[in-house]
Amino acid sequence: MSDAINEDGPRGNFYTGMGLDRADHLRRDAGWLEARLADPESRFVPVRRAHNLIRRGDDARAAWLDGAGARRLLPRAAETIFLGLSGETAYFALDVSAIEAPEAEPALAERGEFLDLRVVGPLLERGEGAILAYARGLVYWHQRHRFCSVCGSPSTSTQGGHVRRCTHEACGVEHFPRTDPAVIMLVHDGERCVLGRQKVWRNGMHSTLAGFVEPGESLEEAVAREVKEEVGLEVGEVAYHSSQPWPFPASLMLGFHAACDHAPLRVNEQELGGAQWFSRAQLEASPEDDSFRLPRRDSIARRLIEDWLAEG
């Protein structure tokens, strides 16, 4: 079987279209999971301290381990999480964060090096990048939910790593992986759009406005609130564009184009380091340097901008 996943699949946003059958019905079958863990044909996706294993070479590729390569690592893995099936081949995430020197582990060192997915994501085949993001997101959730949020007792992983159950007999609450919904929107008047920047971003970086959805709020209401809070504009039509899982660390980005009348911006300096209107010509001539640069190529923000430019 090829190590590549879904190379001919549909192209959406980065970190989507992974091509695995999540096989929810098999997560509760402990015997089946044990057999797949011992299967030399299974594939393991190592995650170490929020970094993914990437092949060395001219082309960035995800580095999977087969069953034999993962065998020595399984006893030291903090979590082993069933991701899904590619045909008959099972894929698992493997949290190897406790390994202090991965370069001294032949199974890891011979396959590649651990890198931040945000650095290599745009270079990866889309399906591979989606699997790495999926694995990273689940490992992050496990690392931060060792204890029950109801009673404080230790929790344990069940159902192939997709549930954590409180170990206290009187509690026993089940906890599920959390994803925080966030709206991200390109605000425009038809000919110009609003981009802002955070103070902590690299020099020149500008992006679309964004923010988390609050309790009791629709997505459209969240868009309108965030735009008004950050730059003082009243939006009109809010049109859904697309979504993107964003495991940095645990968000689902819900993308919109939001129309409004052109007006001076009232920048909330508690939220932004700055914001301004930009014309299509300015964006199309972006120097991509410390004076001005567009968002990362693997971000939905970049796609919102590029699709808006293509409509002009």
C-alpha cells in the first residue's frame, strides 16, 4: 500500500480531505483494536510535543511507522489513538512526547524529524496534512484532559482514544474531544477589504478578522459582534464560505465573507495591533516582506482573500 493518502481526492482547505474512514463502529471493539495494534500492516502517526514526524528529503512528506517500527514505542506512548481505516489498513496516532531524545530512537530517527505542522503544512500532500492535523488535535486533547472536569478524579482513555471516562465509581462521566468554533471573516465593501494584525505576529503579517463564538450566539451574530468589537463596522450580508479544522491547538474555523459600507475604522487596540482598508490592487501587489505580507498559505484566511480577489 502506498503511504500517500487521498492524493486524488477533492481539494478543499488545508487539513481537510484526509480520506480515512473514521470507523466509529469499531472503536468499542477492544479485541479488534488489539489485533490492529499488533498488525505489521498498521500505520502509526507519531506526535511529540505538538510536532509531527516529517520525512527528510527534497519533498516534505508525512512519516508513518509500520507495526514493526512502532512495536518498541508502544509501551512508552502516553496515548495510542485509533484514527481510522484506509482500505483494510488501520491508522493510529502515537503520543511519544515522553521520549527525550527521538534522534536516539532508530524507529523515529530513520524516518524523519519532528517539525511544527504549521511550518511544513503547505508543502504536504493535502490528505497527509489532514491526518497529521487530526492526530495532533487528538493528542493535544488527551494531554489536557487527564482529570475529570466534574469531580477532579483521573480519567482514562476508552473507545480507541475518542472518549475519556472518569475513573471515580460514583462519577464515571464520559468526556469527548473538544473543538472550539471560531468565525473568521473577510470584511469588504465590494472593492476594498479590511485586514488587521496582532502585535505578536511577525513583521508585516496581516490577516482577516476572527474570533471565538460565544455561548448563545449564532455564527452570523458572532461575525457581526467581532467585526464591530475589533474595527467598529456594522456588517450587512454575511455569506458562509467554507470551514477548516485548525489544530493549533483545537479550533474549527468557520469562514465567511461579510459585506459592509466603507467607513473609517475604529480599531480596538486591546484586540488588534492595527487594521486598515486595502484595495484589490494593493493585495495583488503584496511584497510579502516585513512591510506587508498576506496570511499563511495553509490558512483559510488566505483562501478567503484569494477567492475574493478572484471574484473582482
